[in-house]
Amino acid sequence: MSADSVRAMGAKKAAASAPRPRSVDAQVSVAPRFTTLLGFALLAVLLQGTLLHDLTLRGAHASPLTVLIVWTGLRCGVVTGGWLGLLGGLFEDALGGGGVQVLGATLVGYLAGLLSNRFFSDSLPVFLSAVAVGTVVRSGVQYLVLEIGLGERGLFHRLSHETVYAIVLNCVIAAGAVLVLRVIAARSR
């Protein structure tokens, strides 16, 4: 072997062992503690019960709790998503939800957790789609409980229209949350 080929092989080895640039993760790589998520859920319920209560779009209210539950389900799995949905729904019902929210929120957390192994949780289209479906599920459960369980009739027309606008509001919140998480991840590099 010539001296040039030995130098070329040494240069290839040095290039192969050089540190690679870190990839940018759009969200956190380690799931947050459940107590932190529970604090965010309480904050989301207080926020939607106070500041966001008057912010409506054709009768629909924004639900940052739904966005948080879906994100938690996608990021952390079935158990954490389901428990956060259960406790978040209890928070909502304690602040005037009438006992209707706990079942829908738990179901949304569980269903979002089922998707956690099948999709990338930091994918914006997957997250927005899951938020839209989660909003529909929560509204559907609310309708069924009110219509069948409590006997209130004639709610379908009103709730179906509110659901469409709630999807828009919740997806805007979800897109904003992903943007904030990506900015935080980019700054922490």
C-alpha cells in the first residue's frame, strides 16, 4: 500500500467517527411526569372555565384540556392518556360540567393512547387529526349521555354544529401548542 492510500483510509475513518449533528425533535423526547401533566390539566380546565369561557365561535367553546389529553395519549400511551382524561374530566365536572365530561375525556385519552405506537406523536397532521377526532368523540359522548341518559331531547342539531366549530378552535390551539413546543426545542439546542 502506498502512503497516499493509507492517508485516505485514515481520513475516511476520521470522517466516519466525527460527531453527527443532532436531529431536532419537535417535542420533548422524554414524557413529562404525570403530576406535571395533572397540573397542566388543572390549568387548562381553569383557563377554559374563566378566560376562554367567553371566547366562542358560533356557540362552540375551545377546550385546551382536549388538546392536552390527546397530546398525552399520543406521547405517553393508553394508561397515562386514560388517567389524565379521567382526572381532567373530573376537574371539568367539578367546575360545572354536570357529570358529562368525565366519560368522554377518559375515552379520548384512551383512544389517543392506542395511536401512540402507530404514529409519530410530533407529526402535525396526525396530532391535528387526533384532536379533531377527540373533539368529535367528546361531543358524541356528551350527546349520548344527555339524550339517552338524562332524557334531554332535540340536542343533535345544536351539538353537531357546535362540534364543527369546536374542532376548528381546538385545532388552532393544537397547532399553536406544537409551534410553541418546536420553538422551545429549537432554543434549547
